[in-house]
Amino acid sequence: MDRVLVTGGAGFIGSNFVHHLVEHTDATITVLDKMTYAANAEALAGLPADRVRLVVGDIADETVVEPLVAEHDAVVHYAAESHNDNSLDDPSPFIRTNLLGTFTLLEAVRRAGVRFHHVSTDEVYGDLDLDDPKRFTEDTPYNPSSPYSASKAGSDHLVRAWVRSFGVRATISNCSNNYGPWQHVEKFIPRQITNVADGGRPKVYGDGLNVRDWIHTEDHSSAVLAILERGRIGETYLIGADGERSNLEVVRAILRHFGRDEDDIDFVNDRAGHDRRYAIESGKLRAELGWRPTYDDFDAGLAATIEWYLAHDGWWRRAKASTEAAYAAKGQ
Ligand code: NAD
Ligand code: DAU
């Protein structure tokens, strides 16, 4: 795979994958990104110009997608509207990008015979009770809760249908919650780090007992590359790093890092339809492809992420005030 097209490659996780490809392969890379509010050109700064180029365009625009896809050996598809709260405020861009955009890419890879990897989420499986001994596996039935997760579930189904009906050479990965550099301040961990860094209080939805299964973006990227290179066509792989933490545990760790009182928390309006718990069983990926996470200590990874945000305040401050104003208007 000499020429790789990465959709959404200017976003939080896609940009990490572009760096990972540069460091671990000889591929030349095209990023196709609409440069929405979630994109960061800075996250791609410093990459070698003879190996990485940025094309600004919409994955739902076939006049852009068709010729571009045909120039590549593989497409790794990250582009999406990605934030649950936004999907509750206005689902329409989620339907257009996540469903129509994925459809447009699938038609292009079908015509050009190009390998496709679809990056998806564990949220397609709905949620688990806090005391459920089970975790999500590749066989868990789909049961999405929000417009975002329903749009991702629909996109997964499209990929499976294009594999079965048209023989498209595709794989799918469903990953748990990512943390690390360049994540937008609308998301939980960056929002709370930046609140506390400015002397404010973390804003926790509901009772704060909801559990997420955290993985560092670097580990997500190494898993996607392993699947792209060695995954079996038509297969789905779950990606997770055994990082289950309640939201309260996470904000208390952030408060401790700053030397603040662990109970210095604002409990705010809950998210509609808020999923209780996600948990990933990633045994298939580990056994078949030999993948292992390198960030196996969440507290150390979180501490490094806090330090990264403190060193990059010029970047996140550009979006902080408007993001907080939108949350405040909803009592969050
Ligand atoms: P993000 O919101 O940070 O970035 C999304 C990127 O896609 C942005 O650069 C944006 O400009 C681009 N984009 C949006 N609409 C587009 C369009 N129509 N055409 C072209 N580009 C478009 O998202 P993220 O958190 O980096 O997530 C990336 C992918 O990983 C998504 O598919 C998401 O569902 C999946 N995922 C995310 C997580 C997580 O914890 N964030 C976990 C599992 C899976
Ligand atoms: O599980 C994978 C998913 O993880 C990805 O598919 C999504 O793209 C990604 O955004 C993420 O979804 P979540 O909804 O789990 O992440 P978010 O950061 O929005 O919220 C994490 C948890 O924190 C969730 O239980 C809601 C809660 N929360 C969130 C915010 C923004 C708060 O308590 N307070 C907040 O201010």
C-alpha cells in the first residue's frame, strides 16, 4: 500500500494516524478533510511535504471523491461528525457526513477496486449496565442510542453490505473512547483539563458514574495500521486497552494532578439518552494480529495529556469560550 488516502486526517484521531503512517511505513499520504470546526491544520504541521498532502473537500461530494480515490491503493476512513452532544442539538450533518459520506466513498472504492478500512466506534453496540460482567465483542448485537451512534451503526452496515454484495475489500474497527493530544475542548477529558487549568470546576453530567473504556490515540493508530496491513477482508475488529474508568474517577484524577480538592466538581444537566457504560473485549485483535497497547497505564497517559494541553493553550483557547457558552446555554 504505497498510496493511502486518509479521510478526516486533520481531526483528532485521523491526524495521529497520519503521523503514525509517516513514522512506521513508506507510504505517501493524501488527507481528504472538509476542515470543519473539528479540524486542525496545526496537527499536520511539520510532516514531510513530499509524503503528505492535504486536499480540502467533502467526502459526500462524489466529484471530489471519485477521482481522488482512484489515485490510491487504500482508503482509511476517519471523517465523521463525532460528538454525541452535537448530534442531539442537530442530527442533520451526522446523517449527511456519516451515512451519505461513507456511501460515496464505498461507491468510489467499489468502482476503483481500492482497499477500504472503516473506522467506527463501540457506541454502535449501545451500553452495558455498571454491574454487567460482559464486555462488547464482535458478536454483540447493534443497539445504538444517539443520532451519532445510529449514523455510525448505519455506516458499518453499509460497509458490510458492500463487502458481501460487491466484493469490496474492506475491514471495520470499532474502538472505545480515545484521549490524547489535539482532542477538541468539546470532549470530556479536554473540557475538564482546560476548565481546571483556568481555575474552574469540572462539569460532570448526571451522577458521574457512567463508565468509558479509555485508550490513547497512539494505540488506536497502531491497531488500525495492523488491521490495514494484516486484517482479514470482511472482518470486524474491536479495539480497546482495558481502560474502564467512571467519569468521576477521571475528573478526580485531573483535580489531583492540579493539587485541587477532589470534590471540587459541578454536577450539570445529564445528556439525553446518556449511555451508562462501554467496555471492550479486544481478544480477537490481540490473538490474530498480535496487537498490544503501549499506553497500558491510564493515569500516566492522562498526566502526559494534561501536560500537553498546558503546553498548547494558544491552540485550545481559540475554541474554549464559544464551546463553554454553548454548553452553558444547555445548563451543562
Ligand atoms: P474529530 O471530530 O476530531 O475529527 C473529524 C474530522 O473529520 C475533522 O477533521 C473534520 O473536519 C472531518 N470531517 C467532518 N466531516 C467531513 C466531511 N463531510 N468530509 C471530509 N471531512 C470531514 O473526530 P475524531 O474524534 O478524530 O474521530 C475520528 C473517527 O474515529 C470518527 O469516525 C469517529 O466516529 C471514530 N471514533 C472516535 C472515537 C473517539 O473517542 N473520539 C472512538 C472510536 C471511533
Ligand atoms: O466510545 C467511543 C466514542 O467516544 C466515540 O465514538 C465518540 O466520537 C467520542 O466523542 C466518544 O463519545 P462519548 O460520548 O463517550 O465522549 P464524550 O467525551 O462526549 O463524553 C465522555 C463521557 O463524559 C460521557 O459519559 C459524557 C460525559 N461528559 C461529557 C462532557 C463533554 C460529562 O460528564 N461532562 C462533559 O462536559
